[in-house]
Amino acid sequence: RKGAAEAHAAATHEAQRRWCKGSTGANETILFTANASAKQVAMLACEAHYGVGQCKVGRCGGFTYYYRSSAKSCACSKAVGEYEWVFRNDGHQTVGSDYSALSKTSVAGDSLFTRRKAALGCSTDAWELVYADLGDCRVAPAPGPLGRRLARRPVRSRRRGRRAPAPRKPRDTKAGAATR
């Protein structure tokens, strides 16, 4: 009996250690593996917001990012409110410096963030940094059957054999990313 409990504890730890729960910066939650690349995290974030298959890679100046495939890329006329999930920054210092050298908000050294078109044209305030922590990992239960089974399974409390409440399972994302 002790061996089964240890195996369950090890499986639970392994499942939770490898999965992360994060934000897109646009009010959605995503699940990704702890060893996911910056490009994979940015794609998941974009697809959580715009829908699976609705995003593609763009490049403007030193930024490489995912954006809605029906939107413009690297154009001052991009619609206000459009998001970009940057996963590579080749030396830009500010969030909109690929459009305007006068941009204010620093992203120096940050290669994974979310930005939103905030104003028309290529003015100083055309782009805003909405989430600098894209890709930050908060441990989450594994998605799929193993994660659901582990999340539903009650955990024995150390006090008098009482059952502790099972951990909550993560919410599905808009894109339905691997949580079904």
C-alpha cells in the first residue's frame, strides 16, 4: 500500500512540475509545458485570443511576433486594439521602437511580451506594453486524462484520515489547448 501512495505522489509531482499556467496579457489563460520555447508560448497566447489557426508569425524591425493573420503586419495603419505576442527581440529598447524611435516603455532585454496597438499611426504612444511577463510559469496540473484524474483524486489529510479537498483543475482556454 505504501508503494502505491509513493507512486501516486511521484506521478502527481511529475505531472505538476512539467506544466505551467500563464496569462496571454489579453485576459485569457494558457497551459504550456515548462520547457516550451518562447515561440510556442507566443503562439498559444495568440491562438487563445484570436482562435486556433488564426495567427501567423510577423517581423518588424528587430521584433518577431505572432499576430492575427487577417490583420496587417509592420504597418502604421494597423487597427487600434490589435495585439502582438513578441517572442524575439533583437536589440529594441522600447515597445514601439520598430515603428517610432520616440516610443517610451522599455522592453530592453525582454524577448517575450504582449503589446497592443493603442493609437493610430506611428506616434510615440502607438504601442503599449500590456504584459511583460508572458511565459512566466505557475505550476499547474497536467492537462488531459492524467491531469484530470490526478486533480479529481482526493488527497488524504494527515489529521485522522480526513480527506483534503482535491486541487481544482485549470479552466479550458478559448483555444481549447490540451485541457480536454
